[in-house]
Amino acid sequence: MKLAAYLARIGYSGPVAPDFATLDAVMRAHIATIPFENLDVQLGNRVDTALPGIFDKLVTRRRGGWCYENNGLLGWALGEIGFDVRRVSAGVMRAVRGDVSLGNHLTLIVTIDGREWLVDAGFGGTQAAPIPFAAGESDHAPFVLTLAQESDGYWRFAERFGDSDPFSFDFLPGPADEALFARQCAALQDDPESIFVQNLVVQQRQGEWHVSLRGRVLMERGADGETKRLVADAGAFVTLLRERFGLDVPGVEALWPKIVARHEVLLAESAA
């Protein structure tokens, strides 16, 4: 694995030093280039948390990935540059699901000259840049992000779009439980109730727009609101992945019947 190959993959050719300017630029370049996606889970291909496989997938084969992959790769690259990087266990929607969610998300804390920054390229592209690890609110259009410490000591990162309910993850800022990551990574692709087993998800921040493909529905969110449209057929699906998200994945068209069937189930559930 070579840092130069990673930097070429994200299109970054600027200065490389363990300072905030580099951290900010590398994170922005990563998010703009490598999408969040669960295509391997949908295809039945095994995903793990080992760095060599992540590097091969996201850098060599120019794919995207989920939190363990995106933040795993970014954290490694920042460490190679010379940053003090801490991998942190988090729980997506612990506010609703409780502690059973802990370890289902990897986030990063980077320390520069004694100041800590929350860095997350694996939460679907909502965070545009590093944010101070301190209570506060940040405008990362089209989202408003908040970071606050809860009464039980956990920190909560939450994103909000307009008047929608917040989407969040909770964490304690100490070093991650790597064994827990491995167990949760396996469960997220084995459990029939896992949202990643049930639903195809591809999403990415593209400038001040957030583009999300969930099954057949393409949603774009920006300062003026959101738009949704239905992907017409398998050909349009493959073209969308390639042209909008930069993903050219062999065999992905075989997922189309499953995507259509899942869409019909969700429509029936929403009408009930």
C-alpha cells in the first residue's frame, strides 16, 4: 500500500504535512471522490475491516465503501502523513436503538497541536470537513451538524436537513474496540434485518449537494430543498452508478430484480 496511490485516487496533489490545511484538503478530496456504498453486501461479496482488502477495493479497484472502509482508509492515510489519528467506536441511532448499535460505525478523532477534530468520511458524505471535537453547531450545507455531550457521557453527532428528524451516532472518545467492529461488520452483512442486507445504498456529497440512491429512488438535496425520481430500469441503474457516482461494478445489473422487489415491499408497507 502506498500513500501516493491513495492521494492519486482522491485527486489530491497539494502539500502533505500533519497540519490542519492538509487534513481539511485531504478529507474534502476523499469525500468528493469515494462514495459511501454497500454494493458488495447486496452482491453477496464478503466485506471485512482489514486494511489491505480495503485499499485494494477503494484505491486499486476504484470502488466506494461503508464506514469501516472509508474511514479505515482515510485514517490509515492520515497516519501515514504523520497525523495523530484515533479510531473510535460509535453507534448509529443509539438514541433510538440503544447500546446494541455500538460498534456499527467507525469514526475518527485527529489531534493537531493539542486540539482534537472529528473527521468522518464514512457517514454518507454529510460532513464536509473536519469539525472541532467540542459542543457546537456547524453549517455543512445542505446539512446542519451538531455535536453535544449527552447526560450519560456519550457524545452525539447529529445531522439535520431542513425540518427532518436528526440522523445521529453516539460515541465515547476513547480508542475503538476492534473486536466489536469485526462482530458488527459481520452482523451488518449477515443479519436479514440489517438495513444494508435489505436495501441498496449509494450516497455522496457533491459540492453543496448530497446525492443518495436508495434502491430505485434517487434523491438530491440542496439549499433549495430535495428532489426524488425513480430509476427506470437496469440499464439506467448501471449508467447512474457509473456516471453519477463513478462506480463501474461488474455484475451489478443482476441486482435489479431484487431492487425492484424491495421497492414494492416498501411501497406496500407505506400504504398499510
